[in-house]
Amino acid sequence: MIVDSSRPHIAVVGRRNVGKSLLVNSLLEQNVSLVSDIAGTTTDAVKTRYELLPYGPVVIVDTAGIDDEGELGRQRITETIKILSSSDFALVVLDARETLQSKELELFAYLDKLQINYIVAVNKIEFGVNPVLLEELKELRMTHFEVSCKEKAGIEELKRRMIRLLPEDDEPPLVKDIVKQGDVVIMVIPTDYTLPNRKLILTQVHMIREALDENAVVTVCREKELVSTLNNLKSYPDLVIVDSNSVTRIAEDIPAKIRLTTYSLIIARHRGDLPLFIKGLRKIDGLKNGDKVLIAEVCSHHTQEDDIGTVKIPKWLRSYTKKELHIDIIHGNDLPDNLSEYKLVVHCGGCLLTHRALQTRINEAKLMDVPVVTYGVITSFMHGAIPRALVPFADAFSEWGKVKAK
């Protein structure tokens, strides 16, 4: 069974009464959304699983109007923005008889900022198309599709274009793109007393599997065995992967010419956006007294003495910046509505989230121009692993150069 989290999400967005729900019904060829001539009929998002052939399974989300009114309307618009942040694609619906409104221009800006592919569907062409609207779209260099749900015109062409623009179903890599056939990879496994005896973390197993699939040679050892493992090799390894907490002392045993990185950075790249997180490190040096920092953790667990989120990171930040920071710690799936008040978000590694789910939360912060780093990235940074541990990741290493330049 394919769960919703693994299906690409397509958000259908636009002002009230432009025909979003009718277009959804036309795409699905079934009545799943309530349709009415009364503006604001759709008050809550309607999610529908759908087999978009020949692409595959998707989820289509019919949203409330972006011009909804009143306090309840404001909340619905906020919810629509959150849905956009978690979507892989957007279908923007316009009324063929009208011109572009300010809310639609704001919507385009949101989509561009989130870097979400989208298509503009000019609906209700059976009433004629406003030439001013066409000129406005031309000036914005937007490709649009003219459709009529009533006359079933343009729907199939719209589907075909959507399929071409939808993201490929390809999970981000762990190590398969940074190793090649014949490479020797050493994975230094840290001591983790929270794990049962003789167990590896699942992501470490996946790293081994990916490296083997690329026909690399993988050697697994503990930290105390690293020096002897290196001495037993006829030549230097091509990559060494270590725990960020021990990277400082391990780096002393690893010649500078050997590529070195941390599990934390690999996982941060796999689940999120490593160059963006590296860019977020820039904000740490600029924090001032009284600045608000948000530590966001998805899961709730029993807090230990040396808990990374509630104890270590606040201590590191205050010690590094030597500033009186206001640090809030939250748990759960939603970021706070006052997100824009924070100067930095430090997010957990998202071990319970898919790549897209973590990206959703990152996108919410991007919309508010709030820098984001993850536990793993800030841990590697505070332990001196950066920039050396970024060398295997060209885009992140390049971003670090920009950070230092500023």
C-alpha cells in the first residue's frame, strides 16, 4: 500500500469562485469536491488519492480561496500556505473573465520563493478570455492553459503538462553519489549506549547498502580500531565517515588528503537541504542579545541529562555567541504561527519524517526569511568538522565559501 507521504502532492490554489473544485472534479472525472456558485464553498482542504496515468499515484489537494475574508478566512489562508509548503506541485486557477489580482501576484511570489513547479490554468473560457489577463500573463512570462470544465475543453492537455512537470520519484541519496566503483570507504561506528547490543542505526545500514551497490569496498570499525584499520590498508581510503561528536579527535588520525565527513551531514543532506543549512550557519555569528532562537523537535521523548535539543544546543549557542539569547523549544508537527519573530531555527534531524515532510517545515521558514540549520549540521559545526567534512559535497562546500566571504 502506498501511503500519502510517499505520493507527490498537487495543490489546487486560487481565489474564491474561480472554479478550483470543479477543475479538481474534471481532472479526477468524479465529484470529490463540493461545487457551488457561492464564493467560499471550499472551507477546508480536500485531499484525494488519485492514479494520474501514466505518472502514477498522487494526492490532489483542493484548497480554500486565497482571498478568504474575516478571522476564520485568515486561518484558512494560513492553512493553504502550509499546504503549499508541503506540496510538490501547484495548479493555480484563474478566472478567464478577470484580470490578475494582488492575492494572485502574492501567490506567484510564494511559489517562486518555495521553488515549487506550477501551472496556470485559465478556467471558464466558455465565457470568453479577457485579453488584459493574457497580456498580464505574457508580461510575467507565464505559460498558461485555457480550460473549460463545463465543456471539458483543455483538461487532457493540462494533465499531460502536469505529468511532464511533476518531480521524479527518486529518493535523495545518502552516499551513492559521492562514492564510485572501487572506492574504499571506512565507516567508524560510534559507541551508542541507547542501542541494543550488536545493532547498527538503520541509516548506517542503508549507507553500507548504497556504497556496495556502487561496487565500493566498505570497512566498518569502531573508533578505537580506526588507526589499526588505516595501517592495514595498502593505500589511503577514499572516504571516512565518522560521528560528529568525535570528529575533532578522529581528524587528527586522518591525513588531510583523505575525504572525511560525518553521519550528521550525510543525513542532513538526505532529509533536507544541506547548502541551505550551511547558509543558515551564517546567522549564528550575527546573533545579538535578546534574539529569539527556535529549537524544533518533531518527536516527544524523555529528556536526558545531555539531551541534544534541550541541553547541548542551547549551551553551545550561548557559549559560542556569548550573547543572552531567548531560546524556545517546541515539540510536534507544526511550527509556531509567530515563526517570523525568530532569528534562527535549529531543527531536529527529522528521523521520523520523510524528506518531503522535513522540506515542508524548511519551506515554512523560508517563506518567513528565517534561516534554518539542523541538529546534525550545528553539531558538526560546533565540533570543528566544517569545512573539512563538507568537501565530499561540492554545493555545500561552495556555500560555506560564500558564508565565510560575508
